Amino acid sequence: MRRISVTTSLAVATLIGMVVNAPAFIPTVFAQDESITAATERSEREVVGRDLLDEKVGVKPQAGVLVFTDSARNTDSRLAAGLSAEWNMIASLYKGPKELKNFYIGPSTGVFFSHLGAADSNFFGGNAVAGASQTGSNFLLVPVNLKVGYLFPDTEFRLSLRAGGNITYRSIANSLSLGASTAGSASAWRMYPNIGADFEYKQLVVRPDLTITPGDQIFSGTLGLNIPLG
């Protein structure tokens, strides 16, 4: 009987101790739960691509190809290089449900340069035949676009569409066949509508773009690096 009494007393004492210490124990349990939840959220953000999700301003240096119709009415291509600069208004301004933060909307601009050279120049705009005209021809393109995109959940891939206009500059006006009259002009600034897309995976961006002119269209395709600034 004494052994039973001692055992019962120990059990009662243990139970009383658990009740007395419960206020100190419960916050510890909740703190552990909060720590696990925070760690899970951090892990989810890493999986879905933190840089793209948090990107407010992005600068994207790029290089690729410019395809156009030259003054001899032939389809030609040249090296094009430059950068785009973009502002994600949702990441910067939106404070609502986190599910909508996967969307992207904001202005997209930048500048792209190509040395065209003469009609028979090589891909880099050089090596024209002796005496060829327009060897100093250069081309600038400045996009003025609205970009709308979506970062797919549980991935690091964002697909975006762009539309608006491209401001173009030709140092020799008739070096490209764009259909607009440039009679008497040594150079020409013109703005034309455009459509394009951005395929972004982690820091990599692929950027096809079409400039729509009254004459022959201008296509550019570039590959670049996404550098989030905030």
C-alpha cells in the first residue's frame, strides 16, 4: 500500500508541476510554431524566385540581332546591343494579398544601338566593299512601352507582354526601308507602334520585339541579364 501511495504522490506532483509551468511552456511552443512558419515562408519565397517577386526596378543589359530591310531592298541583320529599364508598380506600391504580387505591370524603356554600315556590310556593320555608300549608318531604338506580366507560382519564370511605341533614329535616313518619306533628310527621328514579349527565368531574359512601320517591319531579338535594383 505504501508503494502505491508513493507512486500516486509522484504522479500528482508531476501533474501539478505541469499545470504550474504551463504558462511558461505554452509561449515556447507558439514561438517554435512561428519560427517554423517564418522558415516555411522564406523557403517558399526562395522557390518561387525572390528576385523576380521582389523586383521593383530592373535594369537589363542585352545583346542580340536586328533584322530589317536595307536601302537595296534586301532583308539584312546586324548586331544590336543596349539595355532596358523597367519599374514594377505592383512590387513598389501594392500592399494587398500576396497572391496578386505574382502579377507585373509598369513602364518599360531603354535604348538599343546598332551600327548598320552599308547595305553589303557584315553582321557588325563593317567590311563593306570599297567606295560603298552609307558606311557610317547607325540606328537607335528607344522603347516607350507598358509591360504586363505574370510570375508563375512555384517557379522562377515570368512571362510578360509589352506594347506601345519605339522611338527610332537613323543617322542616314534611307538606310532602312520604313515607308515614311525622308526626302531631303540626312537623318530621321520617327516613332512607330510596337509589340513584344519578355521571357524571364531567374536572372536571364529573352526579349523579342517587333516595330510596325508603314513600310518594312523591324525585328529585334536580344538575350540579357536581369539586374534588380530594389
